[in-house]
Amino acid sequence: MKRIIKKILLWGSGIFLLLVVVLFVHIWMVTGNKKQDQRKRQLARIDILQPVDSLQVSTLRNCISAQEGVRTTLYTANENALIYEFDPTNQSSDKVLEKASSETGLALKKFMISKEQSMEGCPVMDKSSFSYRLGKFFENVIN
């Protein structure tokens, strides 16, 4: 009986050790020896303060997309906002807003998050999800 328990513990320990080694090798392979992408990208949001039709949205998107450093644009109809990605070394969100406002004649406003919103983290993350709770746990352990 002792021999069987000893065998089970030996095999279990061996498998556990092997899995830990595989995990460390996997983490090293995923995070190490890769050249980091040095490009900087930033997202910005412009709230449209008036009702717009599809032609005005298209004109606004074209105006913003044509500016240097702006890469992609996305219009969200339910929030009446335009989100765009830009390179902060070539462009600023204030310049984009100013040019878009003057060229389109639309009432536009730069979206700024409040201090409370910045403390909450990613607004897309479901706060009841396992990933969020695990991340919060490690954040509390580290801090």
C-alpha cells in the first residue's frame, strides 16, 4: 500500500514539475527575444453635438482620415461620436478637432474622461468576469 502511494506521489510530483517547466518555457518564448514595436498610437474621440446624416459623417471621416498621422476612423451612431487612431509624434487630437470643425462646420467636442472614469480601468472589460477579478487580485498583491 505504501509503495502504491509512493508511486502516485512520485508520478504526480514529476508531472507537476514538468508542467511548471513547460509553463516557464512558454512564458519565456512568448515574451522574450522579440523586437518590440516602437510605434506609438493613440485613440481619441470626438463627440458630435448635433444630429448628422450619413453624408456629413462621411465628410467628417474623410476630413479626419486625410490628416497626417491619422490611421483609422470609426463612427458610432448610438453615441454620435467619431473615434480615430493617430500617431502622437506627428499629430495632436486638438489639431485634428480644430481642422475637422473648421472644414465641416459641425459642432464638435473633444471627449475627455473624468478622474473617476480613469480610475475604473478599461470600460469594455466586464467587471464580473474571471479575467477582471484575476487581474484585480494580482494588482492588489503587487500594489
